[in-house]
Amino acid sequence: MMFEVINMSFALPEIFMMVMACIILLVVAFTGENSGKVSYWLSQFTLVATAVIIYQSINAPAGFTFDGSYIKDPLSDVLKLAICIINVFVLLYSTSYLRARDLFKGEYYVLAIFATLGMLIMVSASHFLTMYLGLELLSLCLYAMVAMHRDSTRATEAAMKYFILGALASGMLLYGMSIIYGVTGSLELSSIASAVQTGGLNITVLSFGLVFLIIGIGFKFGAVPFHMWLPDVYHGAPTAVTLFIATAPKIAAFAMLIRLMVEGLGDLHQHWQGMLIILAVLSMIIGNVVAIAQTNLKRMLAYSTISHVGFLLLGVLSGTNEGYAASMFYALVYALTSLGAFGMIILMSRQGFEAEEIDDYKGLSERSPWFAFMMLILMFSMAGIPPMVGFYAKLAVIKSIVNADLLSVAVIAVLMSVIGAYYYLRMIKVMYFDSPVVEHEIHAPKDLCIMLSSNALFVLALGIFPGSLMAICITVFS
Amino acid sequence: MIADLPLLSLVIWLPILGGLIVLVNGDDNIWARPLSLLMSILTFVVSLALYAGFDLSTHEMQFVEQAVWISSYDINYHLGIDGFSLPLIILTAFSTIIVVVAGWEVIQHRVSQYMAAFLIMEGLMIAVFTALDAILFYVFFEAMLIPLFLVIGIWGGPNRVYATIKFFLYTFFGSVFLLLALLYLNHVAGSFSILDYQQVSLSMQEQTWLFLAFLIAFAVKVPMWPVHTWLPDAHVEAPTGGSVILAAITLKIGGYGLLRFALPIAPDASMALDWLVISLSLIAVVYIGFVALAQSDLKKLIAYSSIAHMGFVTLGLFIVFRIFANSATGSGAVLAVEGAVIQMISHGFIAAAMFLSVGVLYDRMHTREISAYGGVVNTMPIFAGFAVFFAMANAGLPGTSGFVGEFMVILAAFQANFWFAFLAATTLILGAAYTLWMIKRVFFGEVANDNVAALTDVNRREFWMLASLASIVLIMGLWPAPLIDVLHASVEHLLTQVSQSKL
């Protein structure tokens, strides 16, 4: 009898990260007072080391392991690398915020590392159960992180909402998976794909399962009409946690969408395209229109996230490799930009003061011209105005749907980006055209200032030379 | 040797680089103004070098530069100019010098940011006129909005926030359709080169949609009636420099877009829908002329007069189809297009001069209400001389550049349809009416009040600023031949493009 030797090397980053997560958990238990500091540095080390491990094996051949339930391919390499790097920045941004709010403890970091592990597993999942495992690992950590600020009723409420709706969505997803399993007889994405390709399946039942899968994915993304949790969670969670939720998990959700819809059920494209069109169009409309009414920056960015999700879906629904690459570019760019935007809120916050109302930014350009300019870059990037990188993200997805002959969707998309421009412009108006109400200087730690500046300047630089990142995305899907 | 240098890149990036240097230098720096002036003059010199090296005999793109920019989408850094772009580039470079000089003493608040915004905008606008890659064009076309948005919003008047957001959203609304059109063309042509777009054959339906997309995008910029409402607001609230750039250059980008994209890419749809553009243009000329007559705010009056004058540009560009239909030779068509482009350039100088004149008054009196003035000639005789001269040019007095373009377009319009010419010619009366009546109320008569009595005449800076514009307006009016020579080959080429059906 022959046993297949399991190729552990494909999962080396995850294994390393899991070991480190357990070590951090142990260390935190024994360090007491210093747990924040120790776990912070250990987490950073873990993320950087994992990124190095991923990078080392980037040229290694692609393949499956763990009996087909785990995949290593260019897509997983690039996305995992992006997730690790973005989380390094998330943790860097969070420190000062957590310190000022007495949250600088080991728990945040342990949860963050486990959540990252969940994301990496999602990215590499080629099996329904692996996907579900990664998703739940991520989600459970996020629920706990949102609730971390125990004394805040708003945070607790947000966590509760997130948990209940999230559990519901997971249930839906699982139900969809079981239906598809029932029809195709497999949980493995590649065999599902070949079963669908062979045909002869009950298409009604299959699309029934598809609907539930899409609901699960839509919830993770926060696409309308499954977006209800998103503004409350973004608003209620401590900003450091919002920053975490708003960035890397979107990349993981993108991976989940690609793995399930494209790699698993790619041949049902004509069935899921329509569903995604509804999600995308509604997300763009609701997200952009409702964002106009917000006075709280975190809520505004939450609705803007919803609209960005709508744009991101456009690329995938076009059903071409070009479109998938465009969506991937969009996801990466979005994560980078919202990293900066939420980082800005952290930078402006102080002990006992959350700079989360839009009015807190009044006259920023007189108080701190440099950071006002950085925020201007980030806002214009989100609005999709060149020469910021956000423009190319929109360009890429719209190009892909124009090429897929979905012109009416493209028209809605560009019109919504005009509406969206309004609230980003209002933010710039507040910073540049209004006079300051408070006169205090911004005294954020140096490292935070440098990081935010490099973050925003990177958005600008990538806008002037977007070629290399685009090339990476296109190679992944060719 | 000059031809070996990447002159176009130089003329684009020199002011942008200069703007960044000025910006980084900070506000307290006394070098902000001289440095900006130096940079704008250098850019102007480079733009003159373009003229010196320009080959008049060909319509081909000259000074072409091409480099890969975004290889995965086949987007190139592709630059080149023809007879249409060159005069607009020189106009842009010249206007920026004027703007820097105009803001010398007036702007005391965030000087370096002000100067930097205009220098960066200069580079971006020149880039719009040189870009031969559709995405490159769009990037500059949009990026240009950012500095202008900030200029109006930061240094503008009391209602500046409303005006600047309206301006931004209006133009952004138009340009997203341009983006869709460009992407669709890429889908059909398989490249992003504007020159390839002009070659590709398209069905009537495709052309119609593309034409409408281009029309929305550029009609907002021109601006044509009825999408002009952002312009009076933006002009009134903008600081003088902002008004000058708006009137002199950003409006021209609309006209430039029509003749670079709409006409050559969708000639059949342009022909089928020329009635639309012609009627909108005539409404602009006649109706907006009357609207201008009713204004009590100096800047609003000039803003409306700009809309009316830009009506000649769109009229001149789109009557060519009627002229072709009526005459075999088509010599009138050349006249029409050349007239339209000359009108663009001439309006650039005259509108800039008019807004500067208002700026001169506003700096002293801090009001733009016509009723607050009267008898200014008594206290500011030299300034009144310039103002009357520019007003005459605005009204289309023979001998000034304002006459040449309008006259050519009206003359050509006779070959298209008598009534077009008749309606267009009403501008000679209306234009004279609103400008001269304004001049009468502001400059002539008794000294109206103590404020006017206390006015001091133009200083040396203002004198040279106005004098340089006056001499250009005069030279262009008396001897437009150099400009026509530059245009000629490109106009001929455009007309062959539009006369060939792409169906």
C-alpha cells in the first residue's frame, strides 16, 4: 500500500505562523505587564518572517497538497504576501492608538495573528472545508477584536451585530456548500469544476447552492444587500480594529470569491454573472449615495468601502482573466488606500479624542499642510481621480466590463463614481477650505508620521507608475 | 540640436517640477515668486523653441516621443504635436507667466501653494494638448482638475466652496463618459493610440454613441449651452489667476477635444448630428449674448461673453459639413475651422486680459458690481485706455484678434446657410452692446463715489502685464498669417478626415 507523501512545504508559511501564534499566546500568558510590547514585536517578527518564507518559495512550482485541499499557485503567493505586508503596517499603525486606550495588550496581537492565519488559509483553500476553516478562523478572531473595547457599549453592540449576522452568513455559505456537494459529489474545488464541466448535473439545484455561496461571499465583502453590519462595525470598533478589518480581509474575501466562483464554478459563469451584477450595482449605488449623508468619517469610509466592493465585483463578473486581474488590482489598491485613510484617523486621534467626525478635520491644511496633502492624495485616490492609483483600479475594472460588452453596467459604474467624488471632495473641502475650529498641533509619534507619509506617497507613486503592479496581477491570471 | 532634445517632455515636466520645488520651499520663502516667474518664463522659452523647430508643411505629429508606460495594458507615454496643439501650448505657457505676475502682490496668503498650483496646472494642461495616448490624455485631463479645484476653493470669493465643487463635479461628470468612449474605442481598435482611434472604422450606431459621449465631455468644458452654468459661478468665485486660466485655457481644451476626438473619430455621426451642435452654438451666441447684457457683476458679464465667444468655436468646427454639402471646393470649410481655432487662441488672450482688468479694479475696490463704479477714466486714465482696447477686441473690432476669428467663421457660415451667418453675426451687435455698455458704466461719466475718486492708476507690473497682452491682441489682429500658417496643414488634414466616411 502506498501513501502519498504530504508536501508540507506548500503550507510552510501557515505552519510557521500557527506555531508562532501559539508561542505568542504562551508568552503573553507569562509576561503580564509587558505583554503588549513583547507580543507586538513577536507578531511583527512573525508577519515579516512569514512574508520572507512566502517570498522564498515564490518561484517554486505550483501544486496541491493535503490531498487536494490546499493549493499553492501564483495567486496565493501574491495575495499572501500582500496580506502579510499590509498587516505589518496595520500593526505599526495600531500601536499608538492601542497604547493611548489601554488596549496595548497581548490579546490584540494574538487575535491579529490568528486572523492573518485564517486569511492565508482562505487564500490557499482549494476545498470547501479548508475555505470554511480559514473563514471561520478569521471571522471568530474579528468578532473578538471588535468587542475588545469591553467598556464601550458601541463596540459591544457592533460585535454582537457582527457575530450574529456573520454566523448567519457562515450558515448560508455552509448550506450552499452542502448543496453543491450534494449535486457534484465532491468538496474539492477542482473536482467540482470538472464535474460541472462534464455536465449532466441538475442545474436548478446547483444554482440554488450557488445563491447561498454568493450570499456568504457577499456578506464577507459587505456587498449590498448584505452590508448591514459594515457601517456599524466600522463605526463601533476601535479604529485600530477597523483598520484591521478594512484592509487585508478584503484581499482574503477576493481570494475566496476567485477560488469558489472562478476556480470551482467557473463554468457556471453565466449563472453567477447576473447575481454579481445585482450585488455590484446595488453596492455602488447604496454605498455612494448613503455615504453622502454621513458626518462620521469612519461611517463614511464604511459606505465608501461598500461602493468599492461594488467596483471590485465588476472585474470578477466580467468573467475574463483580464477582469480577474483587474479585480485583484482593485483589491490590493483598495487595501493600500484604506490603510492610509484609517491610518490618518489614528494619526489624528489622541488620548480621549477620536478624530472620527468629519468636522474634526476642519482647516487641517492650516494646522498641518503636509498631512492634509497626504489625506488629499488618499481621498482623490479613492475617488478615482488620476494621477492617484485609485484611478487605474477603476480604469482596469471598467475596461474589463466594457470588453465584456456590459456597457450599461459600465455607465452605472462611472455615474456612481461621479456621485462618489462628491463626498471625497467634501472631505477635501473640510480640510482645505474651512477654517480650523481647534488650534492644537498634531503630535503623533514620528514613526506613525513617516509611515503615513510613505503610505500616501506610495499611492501617488503607484499612480504615476502603476505598470508593475498591474503586470503582477495580469501574470497571476495568465 | 534643438530637435534632439525631448522638448515636449521638457515643456510638460519643467513647470511641474518647478511647482514642486516652489511648494517644497514653503510659504515664508521670499523666493516663491521669483522662482515661479523664472520657471514659467523658461517654459515659455521652451514652447517658443517648439515653434522655431516646427515644420509648417506637414500635418504629421511632430516632436514625437514614445515610451512604454503601462506595458500590460499597452498604454504608452506617447506625445506629439500638430498645428492645433502648438498655438495652444504657447498660449498656455504665456498665460501662466501672466498669472504668476498677476498674483505677485495680490496673493499674500499661502503664496507658494498658489504659485505651485498654477505651475503644476500649466504642465498638466500642456500635456493634455500633447498626449497622443488616450489614457495619457485622460489622466492629464482629469489631473488638471485638482489644482484648479484647490485654487478656486482656497483663494476664491465668499461662495467659493459651492462654485468649486460644482465645477469639479460638472466636469468630472462629463469626463467619465469620455473615459467610457475611450475604453470602448480601445476595445474596437485594440490600442490606446488616439491616431489609431482616428483610423478605425465604426458603424453609425457606435459613432453616434461615441460622438454623444465626446460631446458631453467636451461641451461641459467649452462650455456649451445648456451645460454652461458652472462657468459663471466658477469665474465669479475664482481668484483672478484662476479666472484667467479657466477662460484662456481650460475652455480651449473643450474645443481641442472636439477637433481631436469627436470630428476625426466619429465623422459620420458628427455630420448627422451637426444640427445639434450648430443650434447649441447659435443659442450660445445669441441667447447668452442677451444674458451677458443683463449682468450686474463684471466677472459674470465676461464669463457669459466667454460662453458666447466659444459658441463661435463650436459653430466653426461643425458648419463644415453643411459647407461640404453646398460647395464642391470646400474652401469655406478651411476658413471655418481656421476661424474656429483662431477664435480659441484670440479669446484666450482677450478673455485673460479682460479678467486681469477686472482683477486690477477688484484689487483696489474689492467689488465687482458694475454699479459701484463710474468715471474710472478720470482717476485711472492709462488703465482705462487698456480696458477700452480690450473691450473693443472683445466686441470684435477690426484690427484686433477678436475680429479675425469671428469674421472668418461668419464668412464661412454664409457658405453653409444664410441664417447661420445671420444669427452668428448678431454677436457683432450684441457683443458690442454688452461690452461697450459695461465700459460706459464703469469708466465713463462723472466720478461716481469717493472710492472711485481715490483710485490710483496701474503700477508698473500691471502696466507691462496689460501692455504685453494688448500688443499680442493687436499683432494677431493685424497680421494673423503666422498663426494661420501653423494651422493650415493640420486643418487640411482634419477636413480630409471628416470628409471620409468611416462606415
